[in-house]
Amino acid sequence: MNFNFGENLKLLRRQKDLTQEEVAEILNVSTQTISRWETNMGYPDIELLPAIANFYSVTIDSLFGMDINRKNEKISQIIKDILAVRTKGEVKKAIKMCEEALKEFPNDYRLLAQLASCLLNHGNTEEEKKENAKRLIEICEKILKECADTELRHSATLLLCHTYPDFNKKEKAREMAESMPSYSITSNQLLLGILEGEEKKHYVQGNLFTFIQLIAVNVRHLLSLEEVCDTKIGIINSVIKIVESFYDQNDYYFHHYTLHLFYRNLAAIYADRKNESKTLEYIEKASFHAISYDTRPEQFIHTSSLFKGYKDTIYNSITNSTCNQSCILLDRLHDKRYDFIKNNKTYIDITEKLKVIAKE
């Protein structure tokens, strides 16, 4: 028998979050027998191997470690391909890729987590979105019940917290959210006291990059609760200053997206006030950042003081829309609130530039 057999069996059991006693009962053997198998002190009879493999949804070869590495390499490549598709907003294609992969690797939690992530808020109709949400909940609850991998469990919790409120489970979502670690005890903070040298520098830069995103997300929630337009303007201008202050070389890369959203908000506010000069000013800035985001290179190395040497890639950004930001902005500019400036040359020039880059 292969030396890896016991370790493989133990790993498969732990992935299902089962005790030796529970597996023994399922396979109709004693707990001592399971213990002997997992320590390579004994091995199952040949006729039991198909039942064990079937229970763990693996091949018999996998039980002996003969194709586990090959399987993991293949799944890693599949997930990489899925993420590449999602950077283009092709969610339907990504879902199909997940489903095809799960036919080959049934119940693989990594693939299930990818599928659940794709299903979040996806659908052409409200009915389709609801069905996808139900499917997401089923997958994530399965992960929490059976999977021992902490990262996958956290991912499932995040998705459920986003989805449960739509199914009258807001209290359950809140309970799950409150059980998660706070900012101060996440890996992002704890590793600061452990890492050293260049590794620590890169990690700190990654933290700062994430903090900008967290600030932007929280500000958008704050804006949704604010009704006074002057206060909204103050909030947006403050966050724009914060984001821009991080990049003394204006090398925003991903955060062109962030700035585009906030300038777009300012344009809408001033359009509602029929302030032509301010509306055009912020449309122009929103357009600049939308186009810059949509045309950014695949790979990028920052030069700003805080992020000097920090590498980013277009594949770190996923989206649920095949439309790029130029297309979305162009669509927003067709709103009737902008009718009063549609004959303005600046407005026309901006929309023409956006049309060149816009992708549906």
C-alpha cells in the first residue's frame, strides 16, 4: 500500500468535517479500524475501496495519492481560467465553466465557492436573480456544513451575508457578520508584526491599497443614507481628496474606477441643479477616469511614494458586467437630467470619446 494512503484518508475526512466515529458508522466498520487506516497500521479490504472512494467523491487512485497533485494543479488552472473570464464580466460563461469542472470534480469546495461567487446578483430578470440566489445559499450552506477550509468558509459567510437579507433572514446575516473577525484582528493587521523586509513592505502597500477600497465602499453606503445634497458634495469631495492624496504621481491604475464613480456622482448632483459649468467639469473628469480604467495595461508597477514598486494586474479585478466603465458612463449621460447640455460642444466631445472606448 502507498505510504500516503493514511494521510490522504485523514485529509478527506477532515475536508468533510467528520470524526473517525462518524466515518466508521457510515462505512460500517469500527472506529479503531478507521484509526488504523489513517495511521497506515492497516488497510481496507479491496472490496471496500469503491465505497470509500465514492463516499469521498474521489477516484480510487486518489486515495493512494497517485493523482492528487495532478488534480490540484488542474483545479488551480481551471480557477485561474474562470477568474480571467470574470475580469471581462462574462459571468454566464464563468458559471458554465464552473459547472463543467464540477462534473469532473464533484463537490470540490474550491469550485463550489467560485460558482457561488459567480451567482451573486447574476441574472437577466428578477426571477433569474432570485433562483441564482437560492442556489448560492444552498452551495454556501453546504460549504459551511462540510468544509473545514477557513478561507472558503469565510468566503461562504460573506456571500450569505449579502444574500440572506433578500430572503427575510436579516437577523441571521447579522449574526454571521458579527461572528467574523474585526479589522483589528484580521491577517492584514496581525502579519504586520510578523513579516520583515521587502515582504513586509509589499504587504503594507497591499493593505493601503485595500484600505482605499474600504473607504470608498463605506463612503458609498454613507451617501446612500444622506439626503442633503450639499452634505453629499462635501463627502464626495473629501473622499476624492483622500484617494488622490495616496497617488502623488497620479498613477491610480485600479482606482481610476473609484474616482470615476465619485466624479460621476458629482456630475449627477450638479446636473439636477442645472449648473452647466460644474456638470461639464465633473463629466469630463468622470470620463477621463473611466477611459483610463478601461484602457489600463494588463500589468502595472506603481511609482507613487506610498506604492513605489507595487505591482498590480488587470486580472485582480472581476466584474459582473460585460459593459466597461466608458459604456456605463455613456449610458448614464443619456439620462434626461443631462438634456440641458446635450448640445454643448464639450458634452458632445466627451460622449464621442467615450463611444470609441465603450464596450457592451
